[in-house]
Amino acid sequence: MLNADLHTHSTVSDGLLSPTDLVRRAALNGVQLLALTDHDEIGGLEEAADEAMVCGVPFINGVEISVSWGDDLTVHIVGLGFDRNNAALNEGLAQVRGGRDGRAQRIGEELAKVGIHGAYEGALKYAGNPALVSRSHFARYIVEQGLVKEVKTVFDYWLAKGKPGYVAHPWATMEQALTWIHDAGGVAVVAHPGRYRASRAELRKIFDKFKELGGEGIEVLSGSQSPADTHEFAKVTREYGFLASRASDFHGPGESWVDLGKMPELPEGLTPVWSRLI
């Protein structure tokens, strides 16, 4: 099986490595097909593609788009293999990023109410750009303050839905996200379906709508899910006729569930998404 890793992040969004260093680490780990999928941002693709050529790693343009679903759920849609110069895609992503700073300021205000002061400024220090501040940047600041030891733990206490620092925000619609990806010639994939705080019935509604809008694949393998999840999403993939993606969702050394290219192989009998990309 091709050692493909089609969901990764760099410092252009909320990763710890620059696009160049991300590609170099992927090459050292034996990745044979790589996509950089920063959150609502494609500014790192050119740098990553240039370094991938130097390292001899086949590279695919990618992005992870934040999508609002229902009253208060955010779903992430990964776009792969698109034209990064497509005007509609770039305009749409700029629109989505435009709300990040306001949301970040509200998160900072909510965290201050529970005694975590200076969180917005601390998160901004990690992000470097107000338009790119994410919950991961807040998590790093909270770890820096010594309140917990790991970024993963921060979400459980402060940043997940229902916790003191969670702030809902209107992102793109699923229809908008898929339109931007498809108009740019790309393939759309539901990211890490096992991570959403949604019932099985609600997940089915998400898959139904995604399929109706022409969505092509789901991440059957994601760094943050269990073997039982993998089995379940392999069944979903067969049922819906989806393509299967393999994705670490790597953000950085010591902070991610799995390293670049270190996921298991896809279950047998599935058509990999890269069959449409290479």
C-alpha cells in the first residue's frame, strides 16, 4: 500500500513545523504521497511543493475547510488536488478566515472569566497572524501557563463544545466548501469523522448531505481515531461508494496522535482517494 498522508498542518495555520520542515520530516518517515492541508489557508502550498520536489516526495495541494453544521457543530472538509490559483477558492477561504480574529477575541474573553488571563494575546503570539488564530494556539498558551501538561488535555477542560472557552462561530456551509473545491478541480473528503461530537444518526445525515453535494471521500484512517472507528468508517465507505483517505492530521512532534506517514494500511477492499489524484 502506498504510504500516503493526506492531512497535515504547518505553521501557516496551527502546525508546529514550517511547510519546508514538514516535507522534510515526511520524506524521512518514508511518506510516498503528501498533502498539506492547513485550516482555511493555502499560503504554504507553494513552499511545500518546492521542497517536495527537492526531497522527491510526490505532493498534492490540500486545504481543510471549516464548515458549520446544524446549530452548533463544526465539520471539516479536506480539499485535495485542486488548482491553488483558482480565484473562487481563494476568495472563499479569505471569507472564512475573516471571522477567526473576532472568534479568538471572544474565546479570550470567555477564558478570562474562569481565571485564564491574557489568552488572546498568548494565542496570537503562537499564531503570528490574527486571521489564523485557532483553538490550538490557545491550547499551547494554556500549556505554557502550566495549567496542564499536554495540548490534547486543554480541549477536554476548556475548549471543546460545552466547556468554558468554547465559542461557536458561523463558518462556510458544506455546499460552499464543496463548490469551491470542485470548481478548482479538486476532490472533497470528510476529515476525521470519528472526532465529531455527533450521534451515529447525525453522522449519517452529514454523510448523506456530503454525498448529495458530490463529495467523494472520507478519512477512513485518521491519527486520532480507534481501530473500531476505522472498521466503522470502512463500512460507511463501502455503503456510500466513497473513496478512502489515509491521514495523520499531524500538527507537530509531541503534539499529534501519530507521526507523519505512520498510520496503519487502509482496510482491504476500499478504493483509495489517491486513485483520483495521481
